[in-house]
Amino acid sequence: MGDTYRTIGKQGHSVHRVLGSKHLGFAIPIHSEAEAKECLMTFRDKYHDAHHVCYAFRCGRVDVQRNSDDGEPSGTAGKPIAGAILSAGITQVLVIVVRYFGGTKLGTGGLIQAYKTAAQEAIEDAGVVEDEWLDKVLITCDYQDLPQVMMMLKHLSAVKMDLQQSENCQLSYLLSPGKTEQLMAHSVAWKSAEVTISPVI
């Protein structure tokens, strides 16, 4: 895999109705499996009244792929959603399809088509773009340096992954490769900061 990849440009949405059932499709940009899982929890809480919240996601240079039927017959929801992602040739994306059952069973073929259509339309609504893989930046610093570190990360439009605070601060961010040199140049002024940069896998 090269330095760039195809993904969605923004969050996309779709509404697909068939035989009374309503399928709400959402295509969401993500940077990691942890982010996908966190987003899923949010959607499950928001659509707690839905009959099914099915999904598929694809992320990372090692190409992590997961999907779930969430109670639908095996292979009728998660796989069609994953198929829509693969057909679009995109990654770093989570696609969720929320189903409200309308009272009429769709059958295996009908379910597959409904989930596939909702996923495809959400991806189309989001739009496909090309983006560059980001570097993973790990920073350990004392509290005295934290304000400066945070200000610089914000200035460089870094993407927050994690922040842990104990005796010191440990930050994990994603940053464009072209901006890592700027970060390293500023880090020499920080009294306590240790910066490690590695490719995201």
C-alpha cells in the first residue's frame, strides 16, 4: 500500500425503505478500530429503539475489517455492508445501517439487497476522496509542558487518539507526515517532552 488511500470525504447519510421497513445508512470517516467501536456505541445508544444496528468497517494499513449482522440472519447485513465498502475501494471508514422493521419479512435476498443499497447510498452521499496515511505521534511530557504541546498539536491539525494522565502525560495523535518535522523542531523547546513518531499500521 502506498502513501495515499481512498476514503470518504465527509459523513454520508441515506434512507432506504422497502415493504414498510426503514434502513438508515451512515458512512463515517474513522482512523482506527477503537474509534469505530466508540462510534458504534454512540449509535447504539442513539438508536436504542431500532430492531437492528448492523455495521462494517475497514481501517489501517494492515487492512482491519469487521462486520456484524446484529441479530439478522447470518450473512444478510454485515457482509453486504462490507461488500459496499470493498466495491467502493475505500478504507478508514465505518458504515452503519440502522433498521426499523416494518412488519413484513424481506427474506434473505431482500435483506441483503436492502442493507447493500443503504450502505452504497450512504457512501455515495459522503463522496470518495484520496487522502494520505498519517504518522502516529506518541508524546510523553510533564504537566508544565502540556499547554505548549497541546497548542502546537492544535496548530498542526493533529487528530487526537488518546490522552492519559498520571505522574506525567502521555498523548497519542495522528499527524500528516509533512508536519512531523515542524513538531520535532518545536519539541526541542519543551523541557520534558519525549516524542516518538511511527507509521500507522
